[in-house]
Amino acid sequence: MTTPLDLTGKERAQGVQKMFSKIAPNYDLMNRIMTAGQDIHWRKEVIRRAKLDNNDSLLDLGAGTGDIAREGLKQHPAIFALAADFTLEMMRAGKKDSDLNWSSADALNLPFPNESFDAIVSGFLMRNVTDVPRALKEQYRALKPGGRIIILDTTKPRPNILTPFINIHLNYIIPFLGGLLTGERDAYTYLPDSTKQFLRAEELVAHMAAVGFKNINFEIKMFGTVAIHWAEKA
């Protein structure tokens, strides 16, 4: 069975878009199950690290159902929060909060002027883009000087004593539960596979530095399979 990981360029982007359209109705539920509810805490941390002030502008890129943007408004009701995604069905699934603004956006060609946002955040976006450096450049361009980028995503786990258990969770438990609850086993085979093929946390740091981001830091979560990166535009 062909998955988006078997494709490149525009065909891969279309494959990812089609896949997320299929799993949109159960996306939030599966996130809770796959992470044992930890993704809720990670999204809260993302917003805390964005260091938002009143009237700041926040872009939640690859927003899915808008959970991070919604958390931004919960912690800072006076900000302007925009949730942007390139999958219509994901945005439809997330339109449950009238206070949240929505925009269609491709992470490789953001439809926003230079220096538009005080913070740009993303949750599980970067492993799905076809060109990581370009996606980072676009976010750098759209940030105001001194603006913050926060990236929540999977990271390639390093071998450790828990590796056998991590592999069982990624290779068997997640696809089984995904197929059982959504009927889309292939999608929940792609998601663990994309984790194993994505950059290690240190490699993503190097890409962020090459674009121009400063004060780059990261923290590893979930037994080495998830990382939160944060940095500033010079």
C-alpha cells in the first residue's frame, strides 16, 4: 500500500492532505489515545513558551482542529489568534469556537505579509512538510523581529532501554487502535513511520539556526519520541 512517505514533492503533499481529510473527525480523540493525554499538556507548554502579551498576534500553523490557537486564547484572551491549515476537513472539524479565526495556508507558501505575527506555533506539522528549510524560512519571514517560534513535533528516538516498547507502541498499538477506532489503519501506519523518518531534535536545531533563528532550545518528551523546540527571530 502506497503511503505519503513513498511519494515526493507535490504528490506527497497531496497524499498527506488526503490522509488528514479522512482522519479529521477522529483526529483529536486519537491524539489523546496515542499520547495518553499528554498532548494536552504539551500544547499548554507551547503557549507558555510563546510568551504572549495582550494584543499580540499568534499564528497556529498546520493547526488541524485549532487546539493550540484555542489554548492561546484560553491563556491570553486579549490576543489575536489565527488557526491555519491546508486541509479543509480538519478546519471544518475544528470550527467549534466562534472566537477562533481560520485561514487556509500552505506552510511552504504562507499567504501573509512579512513580519505579521508575534509568535508562530505548530503541533505535529513539520514532519509532514516536504521541505523543512523552506517551511522554516516562511515562518521566519512572517514573524516580527524578536518574534517567537515554537515547534511541537515528533523526533526520531535514539536507541535506549525502552526502544523495544516504543517500537511495539509505534508499529503495532497505534495502527491497531487507529484502524479500530477510525477505519483508517494506513493513516496510523504512516504517522508512526513519519516519526521514525523525521529529524532528530539536534538536526532540527541546525535547520532553525541556518534560517537565522537565535536562542534555540528544545526539550524531549514521551520517552524520546516528541520534542518542543523554541527560538526567536533575530
